[in-house]
Amino acid sequence: MELFDEFEGIESQESFLNSDYVPDPENKYLSSENDALQFIAQFIPLKDKKSNSYYQEKQLKKMLELQFLNMFQKIELSNKAQLQQQLEMLSDKLLEQKKYNMLKDKVVIGLGGKFSAGKSKFINSLLKAGEELLPEDQNPTTSIPTYIVQGKIDEINAYTNSGDKVTLDFEALQALTHKFYRKFGIGFSSFIHSLVISEDDMPYSGMAFLDTPGYNKPDAVDEVQLQKSDSDQNKAYEQLRKVDYLIWLMDIENGVIQQNDIEFIESLNLRNPILIVVNKADKKIDSDIEKIVSLVTKTAEDAGINVFGVAAYSSRENKEWGNSDIINRFLELASKTKVKSGDVMGEVHGIKTKILEELKAGEASWIRSRNHLSNTIADSESILDIRTLVDLYGDALEGVRLVKRSLYQFNGYMKKLEEKLEEYYEG
């Protein structure tokens, strides 16, 4: 099998190297074709390679996202649509927690926004990285969701779409940019699901920062890039809908938070307040910044978004505009949260408890109705009334039967699910 058969968008080996590209002599993965090939080969999955963990993940996702609510097709549950979204989110969080043990008991803060919002540069500035920690030269072909956490050692791991973990050096991380795509015509987002960067001097020990691809289609891209940007939009949604807190970045040149930003934020159904950061504040004078912050705040609140605050920030100057200290206050709030990624199993148990309480309340209601109808029939002297009451009594009996059956099935299902989850996490 030829190496290039594994890559989308590569029609021949001749197209691997862009002759118009000037190599970067400081990065071996960009200057050496041999090193580049060895680098890429690490992420290519072996055909038909599927671990036991892969099949466990598939089964758990099916149980949580499809089977969980299917048993209640004949019974009305309150907030069923919201419950379905919560189950899907928990499914994703459970699987990610298995892969990334360092996320356990950490508050996950997601960074979202458009491609031009400057998310990576903002994180580099916020974490006061002495060197460029996250690659900033990215576009839809290279953007990869990236976690940054505090760890005992400095380490960079790439998790492939096939479930493998590949340890990278810093030079390899810096190669995951548009420069690699320009030279070799290959974007890594087709093979790498996410990156985890562990830094011993990361200043926020109880948090994990998640940098995500821009959700929108950028200007001036070709058809291949547009197709990949659709994938990046899905990645941004899938990643951000399960974060504990969200920082939303927007370019100050936009002047106001735009409607498609608002719609994307609303689609995430986040329960905690979000922080909006108006980035690149150094491009405007103070009076303009004040007007923009005020307008963004009003627009977001009028749209019904639960906003913690709006902060203007300059990633170039590494400082927040004004004396409000909104960003630090937001991070302080997040650090005190009681609902963290490590509590996912507790959330699953919480859902189980609420459903059982609702089913038992429904059963009690049907039983009261049945008993009341029984007494009413016994006291009635009208044949017509008795016939109507008997029909209603039959409905009540059926209601009791359905709820009892659902309780029996749900308890059996939860026992099986809990056993599978224990097996998965202990494995």
C-alpha cells in the first residue's frame, strides 16, 4: 500500500511537495521531506485496526445516545429533548475522560469564536507563555482542538481519530500549521482528533483550556478548504457543547457580536455564564473600545445569552483594557465550580435518579386515578356514567401497567449500563 493512498486531497505523489514553497530551515518537519513523511506516517491508522476499547466506546455511545430514551416512547417525560442533548454531551465527556486522564477533576474552559478572532494568540497571551505555545498560523485545514493543562512534566500528545496516542516534540507541534499544508498539501485535522499539551508552569492548576477551530467559513478559501471548514464547525460544536465554561472571542474590528455568533452560542445550551472577550483592543482608541464593549454587552443580553461580562483585551500587549479585571474574576468563578469534568459519572447517576423519581410519581398518579375511578364506579347509579367511567378506569390500569413496565426495563438497563461503564473505566 502506498503511503499517499491514506491521504485525502492528494491525487499523486508528485503533488506532495509544493515547489513554490520556501522551506523553513528552523523546523526539520518543514524543511526535510524525509522527516515530514516519517512525521505523517505516525498518524496513519492501520486498516481494520480496532481495539477492544473501540468497540466498548461504540456500545456506550449507542446505549447513552440511542437506547436510553427509546424505552420511554409510550411515556411522556418532561424536558425529553433537553435530556437527549445532555446524554449526548455526557457520552462525549465520558469517552474523552477515558482518553485524557489529566482532565479528571479539572474545570474545562473552552475558547470559541471565528477563525480570525485570535483564539490561539489569546491563550498564549493569557497563559503568559514565554514562547508561542499554540501554533497561531492555522486555517481550516490545520485547526485541531487542543487542551492545555498543568502537568508534572512538559508533554505534548496527539490523539488520532483511530484512538492512538502519538507523543510529539515542540518542533512537531509548531509544524501543525498552514505552512505544512502549503508545502505538502496535507492538513492534519483529517487524522488528529485533538492535542493535549501538559505544561508544568501552567498558572491555572485546576483548569484545562480548550482551543477549538473557528466555527465559520473564512473568506478566500478553495472548495477543499470549504469542505474541511464544515468539518471544523462540527468539531467546534462537539467540543464546546461539553465544556464547563466558555470564553467567546471576537475581533474588535467587527464592532458588535454578530448574529451567527449568537446562534452558535445558543446552540451549545451551556448552563454557566459565558465571558465574551473583544480581542485586538490595541487597534482602537479608548472611547471606541468603551462604545464597542457597551454595544456587545447590550446585544448579547438582549439575545438572552447568560453573559458574565464583556472584556476588551490586547493579546499583542498582554493586557485587559480598563480596570475591571473581568477575565480574572471569570476564571476565579470557574475555579470554584462544583460541576467538573470528573463528575460525569455523578451526572449520569443524577439523570437516573430524576427519571426514577418522575416514573414513580407518574405511577402514584395513575394509581390514585385508578382508585378514585373505582370508588366512583361503585357509587354511580347511571349506566351511561358507569360505561364512561369504566373506559377511564381501563386507561388508568393501562397507565399503571406501562409505568411499571418502564420502571422494570429502566432499572435493568441502568444496571447493565453501570456495569459497562465500570468495565470501560477499569479496563
